[in-house]
Amino acid sequence: MQDRMGKDVMTTLVVAGGLIWLLPQLVSTYTLTVLIIYGMLGFSLGLIWGFGGILCFGQAAFFGLGAYTYAIAAINIGESTLPMLIAILVPAIAALLLGAMMFYGRLTDVYLGVITLVVTLILFKFINSTAGPQFVIGTARLGGFNGIPGFQTLNVPGDPDAYIWGDAYYYVCAVMMVLVYLLVSALLRSSFGRIAVGIRENETRMSLMGYDVAARKTILFAIGAAIAGLAGALFANWGEIVTPGLFSLGQSAEIIIWCIVGGLGTRFGPILGAAGLAYLKFALGQQSLIDNTLITGLILVLFVLFLPKGLVPAISSLWKVSFARRSPSRVHQARRMRNRGRANG
Amino acid sequence: MDLSIVILVEMLYAVASLVLISAGLAVVFGMMKVINLAHGEFMMMGGYATITAVNLGANVFVAMLVVAPITVGLIGLVVERLVIRHLYGRLVDTMLATWGLSLFFIGVATMIFGNTTTGISTPIPGFSVGDYQINGYNFFIILVAIALVVGMLVILKSTRAGLIARGTMQRSDIAAALGYSPDRIYMATFFCGSALSGLAGAVLAPLVGLVPTSGGAYIAKAFITVIAGGPSLVAGLLSSAGLFGLVNQIFTFAISPVIGDVALLVAAVVLLRLLPQGVTGKFFKGKL
């Protein structure tokens, strides 16, 4: 167990290091930074949906909340270390409250979807209507449809004048992504993570075994929101402006599409889906022959119809079929499992 | 006195437009348990069908009440054959696939009509009540909504087709054993649902400037109304549309339209928390 964990961490570090070094040779770091941020956002939904079975239609709400919190806090405080932390905390607390309301009320699938969607819409409408000068938090004006520009961007902790931008910012985001990935991996390997998967598989069984399902789902939901909030804060730093568009339905839809295309129930899938589709969108934006939205929609429909499990599981099963040696003991074991199944069935 | 008449008409109008917006989705979700997130785009296409037909010289009422529903119904038919029928019984998958369809249709509409606002003028002039001006077209929308609800009740309750449809929705295997093909009934139901969406989009088209992304404004409201309504088709639709329309207009008149919209959404969250199965999951049980 310990050994496999070490191996997993090593593989992650080696692959991530390789990618961080290799990708800037192919794509500009400015684009790569936002791809990583989207990857992190996709990863946050991948965690709660793929491993917790919570389909949240409003992950964009936490993303936007993180971005807005960072912008407002940075204007008021004037440096970036504390605002980053606040931008993670505020979405997490919001998710704790929202999650407690939903999960203790035993809302599931569609109803959960509606509520998260509605909350996103409320935030969107509210922020959109805050153009007037009376909407002020501290010294930061909310700005309504125009958003908030001109806040302090990321700086070296303790030195507000040493800005981190350009290539350096790319490396910061990449390291953050790897850190989040490792932390989530550790979480999933812990008993909390395995129980979360158990809840996804069968909620009634887990609650009969004595686990507090509502509390665990709420906490997992909050962790996902914290990651989305971090992604939002990083996005605010990258774009140097936050707008209500961050809360929009389209943004929420895109996050769900990333997870589906990349592969649910895998850690790497949503990241790959997010970065890949965001890059595709970027590349398609360079031409005007076919509308961008049309292709995004077509991809989603085709994936749901023909590859509902997503890219990463499909590729890995293809890999196993074509390359993996089938060790005799494993074949034997599989046969035994099958026979046992037949005896019971 | 005059103000109270205006407010009454506005409230009826708010409820009627919610009924219109949600009817198509209610048929598709309530009867087939398919959540059609492309519903808003079906409405958008209904609007474009109307405008195109009017520009080609058709009478505006013919365009709204005949051309648009049939056009959108046929598009719905194609969608059902190509995509939806492979996904019956997989709630989340249908949601995602129809979301993809909605993006697809937005893209198609952008390529055909361009990303600009189009519209037609309202065919019915306004009139004044005392010091206030009322949009005469609001009455038309209220009338259409009433006709729609009555029509749905009559068809579902007292025609053979309605009986077969309801039976199939409850137990498709028994319906199949009795010699009705569930496949074709689902197809027909989806056609009706799409046609209703098209009708709603067409009737509302003169009131809004139409852009390819117009559908997004409707889908959330429709989705919320239908889910909050619960399992009964007509009773659920009426009760939740009535409730939300009322809340929306009270807060709109008391404070501002934005607060009205927010109040509607908050009411939906509270309602779903208290009655997770929707209004008709608790009250009016067993009604249509």
C-alpha cells in the first residue's frame, strides 16, 4: 500500500515535470496558464462528480466566487497572499452552507442540479445588477456588468511590489495544479475518499453501515468548491479583470462537458478534457468558417452517444487490451470470480 | 383602482408566460422523464421560424400558431430519432446530450441568422386604463396559455390518443403487450413537446429582440417551473407557474425587476428544499 502510494506520487511528479518542461516549447505560456487553470476547474468537478456522485450544475458559481473574492480582497488589502487564502475559504464556506442545506434535505440528482443551477443564476443576476456606486465592499466597487478591473495581481509573499507574471506565473500555476492533484490523490486514498466512492456507489448501504452520508457529501462538496475557488483566484490573476460572465450558465456547461469528454471517475480525465477542449476552442476561435459553439455542442452529443465513459477510460482500456500481458494468475482469478458470480446468481 | 387592474393583468401575464415557457418541457419531462435542456433553443427556433415566415409574407398569426410549431416539431422529430431515443431511461445522459444539442443549435442559428438582434412588432396595439398603458398583446398571451392548458387537459383526459400516451408513460411494457408501439408513442410525444416549445417561442417572439442565444433566458425558468411542479403534468405546471409568477410580480412591483427574478429563484430553492418531490408530489396527488 505504502509502496504503491510512493510509486503513484513519483509517477505524477515525473510526468508533471516532463509536461511542465515540454509544453512551453509547443504553446505560449500565456495560453498554457489558462489551460492549467481550466484544468484545475475541471478537476474540482471531476472530484465531486466522478468520486462523490454529486452532479453540480453550478461549479462556475464557486469559480466566480473565488475570482470575485480575490479581486475584492486584493483591492482592500493591497497584496496577494491573504486574498488567495480568502478566495479559497469563501467558496468553501459557501459550499458548506449550500451543501448542508441540500444533503441534509436528501435532495438527489435532478433536484440537486436545479438548486445548484439556480444558485449560480442568482449570483449572476445579482452581480450583474451591482453597477451602481452603492454596491461597495470596503474600497472595491462591484461594477455590475463591467466587472472589477485593476486589482493587485499575484506577488511574492511579503513583498507587494514583486509581481509574479508571464513565464513565472505559468510555473506557479503548474506547481499549484500538481500540489492540488497530489493532495486530492492522498484524499482519495484515505478512508474518507474510499467512503466517498462507496457513497457514490450505494448511498443507502453506506448509511446503513453507520456512516453519516450527508456530512461526508457536504465536506466533499466544500473541498471541490475550495479547488474551484483557487482556480477562480488564479484566473482573476491571469485575466486581471473579473466579470459576471464567470458565473454564467455557459461556463457551468463547459465544466460538465470537460468532465464527460475527459472521463469521469478518473483523476486525470477532467484535467485533460478541460485543457484539451479549451485549447480546441482557442484554435477554432482563429477561424470563422464554422461556429465555435456548434462544434462544442456536437462534441458533447457525440461523446454522450458513443463514448459515454470519456477519453481516459477508453484509452486506458484500449491500452490494456492491446499491450498488457495477461498474467496467468490474473486470468485464473478472473475465472474464479466469474464462477463464483454464476453460483450466486 | 387603475393600478390594481394593471397589477392584476401583469400578474396574470407573468403566470401565463411561465405556463407557455414551461409547457413543452413539462410534456417531455413529465411524460417521458427526458430533461430537454435544448428546450430554450427550440423556443428560439420557433421565434426565428415566425420571423422568417412573416418576412416571407405570411400572416403573423398563421406564422406564430401554425408555421412555428410545425417547423420546430419536425426538428424535434429528427432530434428524437437521431439522439434522444438511444438515451431513454438515462436521465443524466439525456441532460448532457440535450445540452450539447442546445449549443449546436445556437451555433447553427448564429451561422444562418448572424449574431444580431431581429424582431417583429407586436400585432395588437396597446390601450390605456386610466393613467396607465397596457400592452394589448399581454391579453393574447394569457388567452394562448389558457387555450393551451385546456387543450392539454382535454387531449390527455378524454381522447383515445391521450389515454394511450398516459398508459405508455406509466407502463410501456404493458402498452407494448396490448399492441401499441412505445417507440412510436415516444416519438409522437416528443413531437408534441417540441411543437409546444416552438409555439411558446413564436408567441413570445414579438416581445423580445431575438438573438441565437435567446433560449438561455428561458431554459432556467422552464426547468425550475417543471421540476418544482412535480409529477402531475397540468396541475404541477399550473401550481408552480402560479406560485412563481405571483412571487416574481409582487417583488417586481415592490422593489425592482431584478429583485423579482432573484425572488423567483430563491422561492424555487426554498420550495424544493421543503417539497423535494415538487408541489404535486405532496398535494393534488394522482391528478393530471
